[in-house]
Amino acid sequence: MPTGATAVTGNLTVTGQTSSGYLFIGPVAMNNPVTSTLNFPVGDDRANAVTVALGAGGTLSIIFVAPSNGPTAHAMFDVTGYFTPDTTGATYHALTPTRALDTRNGTGGLSGPFTNHAARTFTVSGVPAGAIAVTGNLTVTGQTSSGYLFIGPVATNYPTSSTLNFPVGDDEPTR
């Protein structure tokens, strides 16, 4: 990340938690945050796509909050982008929510379930030429194994980060 970045986008994931609770990620460390970034039950890997401001020197702080003292949790944060101040900037344009992909019925041009480590590409329709990014919600359903999905601009069969982690048989959206 370049010096001067003011915020990042990424995917916050919890795994191996021994209690229900929540994670908070932000620019300043705090023991008792008044909001949560990712809520979860015990034993269920969960992920949440976030945009978060950076603290002094480009730092972030994460805290795990549980209903009692003693539980533990592992956290992962995959950075997917960043913001820097400049004179031109990029403008965010909201769209009416539209389903861009549904492999159950072929929406978006892809039909049938994904198979392990086989990247597939689809076109996001409804955005103007020249758009450099989109925001959305990724959901998995009907999975026959636990695993993860990665979504990004370049197809890769073995990505080094995840966008959505899920257990078997549980419809999971990015949160």
C-alpha cells in the first residue's frame, strides 16, 4: 500500500472461535467498541467484506468480544484495495440492486455449480463502460463441502485469499 492511503477494503474472517461473539476492526484500538464488524456463533467460520479507515501510520486494530472472559478466536484480514487522496478521485454511483450471477438458473451466463479450483468468468451487466469497480453481495448455496469463494477481476484457480468462507449445507452471504 502506498504511503498516504486513508482507508482499505477487505474481507474480515473469523475461524476457530470457542464462543459466539463479534469482531471489531477499526483505525483505533479499543477494548469496548460500541459497534461490531462481524458477528458469529461458535464454530462457524464467517466473513464480512468491509471498508475501513486506516489509523496513524497505516495501522488497523481488531478486537474479539465474547459474552464471557476466556474464549478465543482466530481472525484473518485479506486486503482487496485502498483509497488515496488526490485531486481527481473516483466517484461511487449507487445502482438499484440487480442479481448479476445465479448459477442455479444461468443468470450472468454461468450455469451449474462451481467445482473445486476451477475459476469461471462472468460479465457484470448494467454498469457503464469505464467503471473500475462494483460493490455487491456474494452468496453461496447448495454447497456439498465446506470451502471458500474468491471473486476478483482476474480468474485464478488457486487464489491466496478468500471473499466468502462457508461450512457445508449453510447458505452464506458476505456480510
